Amino acid sequence: MSRIGPSRRELLAGAGAVILAGCDRFSPSSAPVRLTEKANNRIQSLLFRTGAELHASAADLTPTEAFPTGAYMISQNSSGDKVVPTMPNGWRLKIGGRVQRPLMVTLDELMAMPRTEQRIEHHCVEGWSAVAEWTGVRLSELAARAGAEDVDYVEFRSFDRGPDQVDQSLVNYWSSWDRASAMHPQTMLAYGMNGKPLSPEHGAPIRLYGAVKLGYKNVKWLTEVNFLDHPSGGYWERAGYEWFAGT
């Protein structure tokens, strides 16, 4: 991808280095880290370019079999090993929260909506990147159909279920985004990857995908999308990971 000047990701890295310096001695729940997180969120929000699209080159496309899946789920078997979660019987996607017309949508209904295809570079917090072409429905399309109110946050919940990172209670994976990022033209609910139906390992039947967030924010195995007037954190965010987590 060609660009002029430093990327938003590079600017954030510099800002983050200044903001987070000296925080290693504090726990994620401590007051200094909470204040730092608020400042970091504000800076990233200011740097966010609403509507600016980030396109990867076709030459950079990662073959599906080479796109990492690893153990990026929280579901476990009886031996404590990570396993791909099983789709619930009668699965439908709930669109709720502060909306005028709550929806319960099947996969076929989603696939009948106007589709978008986006070639996006995925950035994992662990340091690796990969490029895939995703097919799905823009989240803004579903927001319009449901009559979503002009609230500041969108929450995404999964049927991936496992031990909480803080107290080990069983929870369903979730994350939440700022509305501007959620309504970005490249933010979608994806049901296809590299020209084929999305596989269970990559989040079937539906996963959240967008160009403007790190990997752990792109929730797989979606079951709910809720428009909220308050932040609801997330699975990794509750354990101390950055909430805004922009790329």
C-alpha cells in the first residue's frame, strides 16, 4: 500500500510510548493506568480519520491456510484445551440495545443484504499481520435497518465461552467499539473469506471485521450486536488490554 507521511498506526505508537512510559509497575485496575487509558483513548479518537479507508494490495493476500488461527478462542474442552466453539442450534444474530426496530437475523437474510468486499490487513496485538479479502454486510447497513439511535458505543457478543481472565468465572467473549469506528465504511459483519464461506476456525457463521481495530477487537462467532449509550469494556479489555485499540 502506498501512502504519504506517517501512518496513523505509527503516530499512535509514538503517542502510546509517551503516555504509557512508567506504567509497567501498576496493575491494569490501578488509578494511574485507568487515567492513562482514558488519555490514550482520547488521543486515538482524535487521530481516527472517519471514513478514511485502508486498502491492502492483492499481491499481499495471505492464503487462507496460512492465515493464523492458533488458539484465538476461549472455549475449552473437558481437558482444558482450546476448541472452536459450536454454533448454537437455531442461531440468529440479534441486533438490539438502543434501536427502534430490534432484529433477529438469519445467515441467509444477512447474505441477501447489500454486500461489501474489503481486502484488509489484520494486525494482531502479538505482533503479526496478515491480509485477507472479506465478504459481508456493512455494520452501518444493519444499524440503518434497525433504526439505531445516535449513541456512542457498539457492543459485540460471541457464543465463544470460557474462563474469565480476572476471576475464572465462565463468560462469553465480547468487546465494544466507539461508534465512529463501528460505522466506518470498512467495518462489516463477514460471512466470507478469500472468496469462500467463512470457516468455523475463522469465526463462522458471522464475525466482526474492520480495518481500524486490532485483532482482539474483531469478535468472532457473533451472536449479538448492541447499540449502547455507555461503554461495556470487553473480555481482554477487562484484563487490562487497551479499549480503543486502533490500527
